[in-house]
Amino acid sequence: MFDLCLLYHEISDDPSILLSGFGNITIDPTTFAMHMKVIKEKYGDRILITFDDGYKSASELAPNILGDDIKNTIWFINSSLAGNKDVFWLSKLIWLYVDKKLKPPMRTNIISATYLDAWGKMHYSNGLMCWIDSVSMKEYWKGIAKREQIYVNSIHDINDGRLFGIHTATHPNCNNISYDTFGVEVALCDKFVAVENKATQFFAFPFGEFGKHWGVSHLQHEALSAYSIIFTVGLAGSEFNKVFPRFEVPTDIMTESGVISFVEDCLWKTHYYSQLTKEHSF
């Protein structure tokens, strides 16, 4: 069993324009290799490394960097993005703002793409999805998705021992969708992974923060009953049965001492939070 779980997204020297405006989720291969070297030498197999969203570049570069340790990683997939048939809805929202100067209907002034990124995560809704569709064409997005090719096309032929996990179909804010829709999101992704011959016992909430992006009712949904570990982001929510915290690694940690400092801080927080909540029964 691992003591700590870390989260990465994309590994690339030349990230896609579709990732511009996000918080910095892309780490360059040299820096990522340094992170892995430090973690392996100091912590051995105590640290679980996970990757979210199924980015193609990360999927192709990670095995060469990790070697046999690729078997100790989990890759969380969104079934609607795999295959590059469409563009992630949040990428669409930011792209429309940056490239087309179009702003969603909202009661606040957008001051940057980064601000819109945070706003979009919290205000995901059917209305927002309808607005995106109303000001852009599906064929337009299909063309961009085909050109950029930022997600894995298939996981069927990935046979290097890595594990896969469920991350829903479309990567919504689960707090902003209905109970039934949440079940459909999980089932569609689970079916995709099963068809690809990569059955899994792992689920990770999109965006991942308890209270902001998921709640207690989701843990009680029958759709999650089959998973042995459910991952959150941050410590909140990890006091519940089967829920394990993950920490997103800042991509601008450029020194070995910085990596160690970050990991030690996460280990201390995890231990402290566990002690703080151990007397409670959930």
C-alpha cells in the first residue's frame, strides 16, 4: 500500500494550444524525469503516481522516463475525449474567450483566461454547455480535435503494465449534474475502459475537490460501489471509506530540494488530517 498519491496531467515540451489558459498542468519531460528520480530514490514505492485526462504526449513519454515503474501508475481516462473526436468543454470555453473574444453569460467581469478556467469549473451546467454549442459548430471542434491530437486514441494496445481508472465520460463538475446523470457519466466511462480490455477498480472525481466538485451523495451512488479506491484532490473528503487523497504537483518545481519539500509537506498533511479525523466514524 502507498503512503501518498501525486497527480500529474500532461508531459510535453510543446503543449497544445487547447491547454492555454488553464492553470499550468503541463510539465516538461526533463523536469518530470527529475521529479521521478528524486521520488524513487528517497521514497521507493511509497508514492503512487497518477495521471488525469489521458493526454497522448504524457502517455507516450512516461514509459521511457519511468521504466518498469510505469506499472505503479494509474491513468484516469475520460471516455468522450479518448479518440480525439471532440474537445474538452472547458477548453472550448477558454478557446472561445481567447481566440474569438466571446464571453459566456455571467454576472462578473472576466479578467483573464485563468479566471475563466476557475469560473467554468464551478459553474458547469447544461445552460453553459448549450451556450458553447450555440456560438460554435460541432464540425469546428471536431477539426480542432483531429488536428491537435492531444488525447490518447485508444488504450487497448497499451500493454506496459500501467493501470487505468474511471474519470467520467465528459469531465463535469459532479456537484452540478443530477444523481442519474452522474450514474450515466460513470457507466459510459466504465464501459469504454472495459471494452478496451482494461477493467479497473479505481475512480477519480473530475476536478476532484470535496465540496466544490463532489459531495457525500456521490459516494452513496451505486455506480461507485464496484470501485475499491475513490480518489479526491486535497485532503477534504478522504475521511470517508474508500476515499484516498491526491495532491497535484506544481509543474514549476525545478529543484530536487523543492520536490522533497513538496512531498514531505503532503505526507505531513496526510498524517495530520488522518489523526484529526480518526476518532470519527463514516
